[in-house]
Amino acid sequence: MRAEVVAMTGENLDMDAIKKAGDILKAGGLVAFPTETVYGLGGNALDPQASMKIYAAKGRPSDNPLIVHIAELEQLEKITTEIPEGAKSLAEKYWPGPLTMILPKADIVPRETTGGLDSVAVRFPSDRIAQELIKAGGGFVAAPSANTSGRPSPTMAEHVEEDLGDAIDMIIDGGQVGIGLESTIVDFTEEIPVVLRPGYISLEMLQETLGDVRMDKGLLITDSSVHPKAPGMKYRHYAPKADLSIIEGNEEDVVACINHLTDEAVAKGLKVGVIATDETKARYAHADVLSIGSREEEETIAHHLYEVLRDFDDDRVDVIYSEAFYTPKMGQAIMNRLLKAAGHKIINAQEENK
Ligand code: AMP
Ligand code: MG
């Protein structure tokens, strides 16, 4: 069966289609939908069978818990047993929005949804389509990113169709998403709140509200043998099919290094892709070059990252060299995804050029 695709926008909702999608969720089916971060693959979070279907459709390991999406703040207390003051303040400040909080779970949330854990991840998305669908589907929608496990997250409905078109019931096409990287995850089950996944809401923004908050150690260490606390962050993720390396250093060194590596790879008969910026894209002569945007606009870089990785999959390149993007606000989130996509292969341009 091929998923039915319906198109709408947040300003122009198709409430008949939303009702139909909500009925699919209530009956235990799966519906992919846009959020402000990436497309989600939704199922009824309180139905263990629906969660199992999500894991099966994505090919996702079932110890990797799902985020439960709500569309009314009051719903939070129904699925958690304790909400610390810090979590309440963050909800007030950043919900609806790209923030997920981990809290102790109430009994109505099945362990199938939480990957066997006693805690539950909760998010209140700001996307209008997502909110209406969640309400129509009963109020609690488990929704991981709507990609096949291991592939880059989907930022357009076409990406969802490509990965899951044959495995789910319906896809709501709301156009391109706004942010393009998954939500920031904050864990409140420890004494001091911990960031398990960086995102649009940065550590600095969290510190403003919480005071004390730290990054999960597993995120800061580039050694992939140290496991992060969020079960999902340990898997090779977001990855393109080609062999991806990140080249870091100043612009001149990076351009020279990537050109040199490209020539070596081309001489071996390999097809090379380069992830460049508007400022550098004209300087790579012998590769397929995609610009991720201007270095001056970090939100554009975040927005295009997964799309560029998927475009290189379509181009069937063998090797990808990417510039690094340690931008001021979203750099942590962008580099977290890029490093995982590259399996932590990072090359220092200055060293390599010696
Ligand atoms: P995705 O659904 O693709 O956005 O990924 C969800 C992320 O949240 C994964 O990295 C999960 O491991 C993480 N996560 C969800 N629930 C929990 C939880 N209860 N404790 C820790 N991490 C969680
Ligand atoms: Mg995901």
C-alpha cells in the first residue's frame, strides 16, 4: 500500500484531511507530518502496537525511545509524575517550540513508547498542522523523525515519501520545514538538567532560564566509543551513503585541503561531492559542489544540512568533503549532526596541507 499524500499549509489547514489523519492515528495507524524541526512519523503514543509499528517502519532499534508530542500544556501532567520548576519555566518560555524535555513517566505511557525506560520525552511543537493533527489523534502522538533509521532526517515531504512511502498510511505535505534540525533535548531526571541533544534552543538560552545546566559528556567528546545518554544518539545517524569527512581550519587552508583531497580521489576514479558555502563554492574545481548557504546565515546552514546530504545520495557520489560550521548560535547543533554523519572523521586542514 502506498501512503496517501495530502498537501496543506499552516495558514490554510485542510480540516477534513486532519480529521481523517486523526482517525488513522486513533485506529493504530501511522501518519507523517511536518513540524518546525523536521518531519515526524506519528503514531498514538499510548498504544504499544502503534509504537511497535513506528519502530518497524523506520527499521529503528526498539531501545531507542520515541518523543511524545502534545498540543496543549495541560496534557503534560497526564503523562508525567513530576514536573520540576525548571521544566515548568522552560515550558513557559519555549513551548510551543523546538524543545524536548525528559521527565518521569506516568503509567499510561507504555514502555514500548519509551524504549523500556521509566522516563518519557515530551515536546509541544509550534507547527499549526502538527498541533491540529495531535489534537485530532487523541492528544499524545509519538513521533520520531520520519526517515528510515540511519538516513538524514526529512525536511520535505518528498524525503518522507522516498523513505517510508510504502510503509505508512498517510503523509501530510506542509512544504519545507522551518528549522531543519531536531529539537534540543533536556533531561530533568537528574539533579542538574542535562542537554542530551543540542538544537535550535542553545545551551546559553537554557542557562538564562535554568541557571545550572550542563551538556551530556557523551556529546562533547568526539570519540565515538563514549556513549551519550540519549539512547538514540549512540547510533550512526543522519548519514549519507558516501564516505563523509569534515575539513576544519581557516578558509584558505580548508579550500586548499579539499581541492587537494578531491584531486587525489578523482585520480582514483572516485566521484567527489563538496559541501561548500556561498562564499567558497566557486573555488572547488573538480568536484560536484553544493552550497549549504552563506556562512553569515547559520539558520540557512542548519536548514539545508540534511537536504544537501540527501542530494549527494541522489547524485551517487563516493566521497564527500565538507567544510566545518562552528557558527555562533547553532554551531553546536549543526556540528553534532555533521560529526555523526561523518562517523567523527575530521581533518585539520593546516596539518594535512603540510
Ligand atoms: P528522534 O525521535 O529521531 O527525534 O530521536 C529522539 C531522541 O530522543 C533519541 O536520541 C532518543 O534516544 C532520545 N530520547 C527519547 N526519549 C528519551 C528518554 N526517555 N531518555 C533519554 N533519551 C530519550
Ligand atoms: Mg531521528
